[in-house]
Amino acid sequence: MSIEVRIPTILRPFTKDQTAVAADGASLSALITNLDSQFPGIGDRLLENGALRRFINIYINDEDVRFLGGLDAQIIDGDSVTILPAVAGG
Amino acid sequence: MSLIISRAFVDAIVEQSRTEYPDECCGVILGPVGSGKASRLKAMVNAAHSPTFYEFDPKDLLALYREVDEQDEEIVVIYHSHTETEAYPSRTDIAYAGEPGAHYVLVSSRKEIAPAIEFRSYRIIDGVVTEEEVSITD
């Protein structure tokens, strides 16, 4: 299974400037583990204490993973995953 | 580095900050990819509806990035207002700044300086804030 993952500018230093990469995993959690094994360090930018970082948004197709079970969200062949940093501040 | 921006966009951002007061307002200016030109202003909803915080709604954020990709554009400016403090990035602005290529524009509508307005621009990269000149064109 190969899932296309779109990488935001701020994380492209991890992916040698690739805007999209292929990763594997039947759940979001597994996908992040796989991404981190290909691009060491990227996992820490997505997770904090084992949970999704509050100001990183991850989408499976068009849906925010927070509405799909978070790290338990299921991923199937043909899905695409998009990572975007929140645009937020004080 | 400096930000070149039209008077019309400056006025529109200032107007939006007044309309949405006391909440912070926010939005982006887009431009053709690679051009760095601030060409198309798009006001965004502050999903936090707060005088001390702003956040693009996650659904709007995805739609924005899709639109930018489809139109071969990039995000040139990310702006928001401060309603009670100066137009300088707050600690949270710095912590969450996720677009190293964007100009971060801050507008302050705090009462002490009314009816004047502060309009300033910064780069925020890896936690480092660098103010830049703003050139307003007619």
C-alpha cells in the first residue's frame, strides 16, 4: 500500500524539499511511524507526548483526522494525506 | 527584504480589523507562485473569535491550500490584527509561524493610537523575527 502524503513547506527540510512523498500504514499512527523511519525527525514535528500536535492539521482526503479518530484513523489504498501547519497566533 | 503592497490592500486590512473589532481579524494575500507579489487579498474567518487569538478554521485552511495549488499561487502575506497591543509578533505568533516564505503582517488597532493605525511586516523563521520595510504603492 502506498499513500501519497503532501508535505508543507516547513517540513520539507526533512523530505529533501519533496512536496509529496509516499508512505505506508493502515492507520494514521502507523503512517507517521513509517514517515519517521523514512525521514527521521519528522514524527516529532507531528506528535507531542504521543498525541497529535495541536497546531498541526492532518487531513485524510478532505477530512480533518480529528473527526476520524485521530491517530486511530483508518487509511486505505488510494487515500491521500495532507499535512498543514495551523495558521494561528495571538 | 521588504514588503511591497498596494494602498487598497492596506486599507482593506485596516477596515477589516475595525469591522471585526474587538476580535482579531486575519487573512492572506496570494500571488503567482515564485513571484512574491501580493496580488489577491483573501480575508479569512477567525475561527477562534477572540480578541487575543486567531486561527484559520482547519477546513478553510485545507480549502485555501487547494485553491492556491489549483491557481498556481503561493501565500505571500499572512496578516492578523492585534486589538490591544502593538503590531509586533506575540510569543504565540512566533511559536506557530509555519510559513517561512511568507510576510507576516501585523496591524494594531489599539485605542491609545486611534485613529492612527500601525501596519508592520515581519519574517518569522525558526523562531527568529525580522522586521522588514513596508512599501505602499498607489
